[in-house]
Amino acid sequence: MISQEIKQNLTQSSWIRKMFEEGQRLKAIHGADKVYDFSLGNPVIDPPKEYFEALKNYAHNPISGGHSYIPNQGLVEAREKVAEHLGDRYGDIGVSHESVIMTSGAAGALNVALRSILNEDDEVIIFTPFFVEYKFYVNNAKGKAVYVPLAEDFTIDLDKLAEHITGRTKAVILNNPHNPTGQLLTQEDLEAFNSLLREKETEHEAMIHVLYDDPYSQLIYDYDAPNPFKAIDRLFYVSSFSKDLGLAGERLGYLAIDSRMEDAGEYMAAFVFANRTLGFGNASVTVQRMISQLPTLTQEQAGYKERRNAMVEVLTDAGFDFVEPKGGFFIFPKSPLADDTAFCKLAAEKFNILLVPGSGFGREGHFRLSYSVSLEQIENSKEAFKALLQECKA
Ligand code: PLP
């Protein structure tokens, strides 16, 4: 009844999903306030008040015919808003409404990009640890995922990357700030990465695209945001309103390219076709309209920085070993037990702490926690984390 491939994937059901189910079970037994659930990357900060004002205004002044099909590329005013935002953020980068497509989240944009460029068995490089859905997206477009481990500090190991690039490499997915580690590559890192790709393109007479996945673009703490448009030549820039604006459930994202890039028009035509034929059609017209009415898409997300600081303090006090996160809302500490799955089981069963094993992200010996939770939960979990580490050391 079900395809072999889906059946196999279902039996290897995601760790995040398993932890979610375990959390529901534990909450039913102990009460929600006694369970420290750090397993999910769901934004906890609400959209800006201007978003709700725009919705209210719209409800009082609806547009007749305003909910019918729209062009698959998206509303011009939404694309203009995105182009203006990217221009303010990154300078003169050649992005106009014509080189932006509105998609169903960053996830939709990645699927559209991959579907547009991959032939069967073309290779796509994914750095590990990674956002697990990438492998399914590559698979959706009949490509072949090639995994390259990030260095110990979660920066790119250029020698390792070089070893994995072949004549079939069509794209590299780069997520910055990074899920699950919270690390941030600098401008120099991006430039060195780009130089290597250009060298390899010449060597293999190939075209290597960079799918720069940036849904955490405005969640960067104490560091300057790098400028991918200035560093990377063959850039497909992907982002969304899921995290920055807290609109994850509304499913609005976008894919932008520099209109001066060679073949920009052909790429955009392919994206629009893929957006339609993957079945997404156009991204939600109402959310596109609301976005275009916001005074700005720039958000200061002080709430996540506060949570990052609180979480770092809890883990440091308890004695965990981790690279301090610079962006996003995840931390990826070393597992105190060699078996990260056993560690996460112990944390859940004995201490009501829900974490996700690093092996679920393609990097064993670690665990991921999301600090996109209430500050209260972070603070209340302090003693439980201490006791957990003590138990592992005993
Ligand atoms: N890329 C990364 C690295 C993510 O963490 C997520 C969501 O968690 C996505 C893409 C998908 O984002 P969206 O909700 O905008 O589709």
C-alpha cells in the first residue's frame, strides 16, 4: 500500500518526533510544569503587534477577489518588501521583486531550488550535523545526498569538503546560523568556502550552486551577520518569516537571487514552474499581504538572546561541554555518555528533561537542545541538569 521508501522512513521515525511523543507521555504523568521539554524548535516569541494590526485592518477592509489565485511567484508588493529588506541588510546586491519568489516557508524554497536544478543522481553536499529534512528534500528532487562532517568547532573543514566535491556536485546546502549547533560562519569563512567552490568548478567544468538556508538570519547574538550576497557567487538565498517573525505556522518564506547572476531569468522561470508543480502553488496570499504592510521586516529579537544567555548559564553551572551558540535557538553540547541515545533516554526517564540525540542529526556523541522555550522552564531546569550530569559521572 505504502511506497517502500516512505515505509522505511516511517520505521526510522525522526528523533524529534519520538521525543515529542515521550514529552506528551511524561506531561500526562507528571504535569506539564514538571517536564523540561527542550526538544522542539518552535518559535515562542509572537509576531510583532503591527502584524496583528494589519490583520485587523484587513478584516475590516477586505479586498473583493483578494483571496483567489495569484501569480505563482507571489504578490509583487510582498516581493518588493523582501527585496527592500535584503537591500537594507546586505547593500547593493541586485535583488529586485523580479528575482524573489515567495514560497511555502524556507522548506518550500529549498524544495523549489533543488527541484529546479537537479538531474537524477546529481550530488548535493550536506554538512553534518544537519537539519534532517534536507536529506528528504534532496531525495524529493531525485538527487543524491553527500555528507561532509563539519570540524569539531562546527566550522567548515575545507579539506574535507574538497575531498567530497566531484563532477556530479550540483549544490551545497549551507545553513548559517546553524541548526543544530547555533554556530555562525564569518564573512571570511564564506569567502574561503566560495573560493574553493570556484576552484572546483574549474577543475570539474561544473556549476556548483549554494543553497544558503537562512531562516535564523535575524537571530544572531553579539556577532555581525555575514553577507552571503557579497561572499558567494552562485547564491540561492533562502529564508522565511518562521523564526524571525514567529510565523512558522503560516508557512511563508522566499528564495532570492541576484538578478545580475548569469541566467537569472532562466532560474526564476524554473523556480516558478517548480513552485507550481510541486503542488505548493502560491504561498498564502493573506500572509503575503500582511507582510507587505509591515513598516519593516527587521526585528530585534532580544527575547531569544535572553534565553540563550540563561541556557548557557544553566549548562555551564551544571558542567556541560559545548561551543557557545552565536545564533538561532539551539545548543549542541557533548553527550557525557558515549551513547547519546542512552543519555537522552536517561535524561527523559529519570530527570524529565527532553533532549534530542546528536545521532538524529548525523553527529553522534552530542545532544541538541532548543532554548525556544519559556525563561521559566530554563531557570527551573537548573537542578535537573546538574543532577543529570552527576548521575552520568557516577
Ligand atoms: N532550515 C532549517 C535549518 C530549519 O531549522 C528549518 C525549520 O526548523 C527550516 C529550514 C524550515 O523552515 P520553514 O519553517 O521556514 O519552512
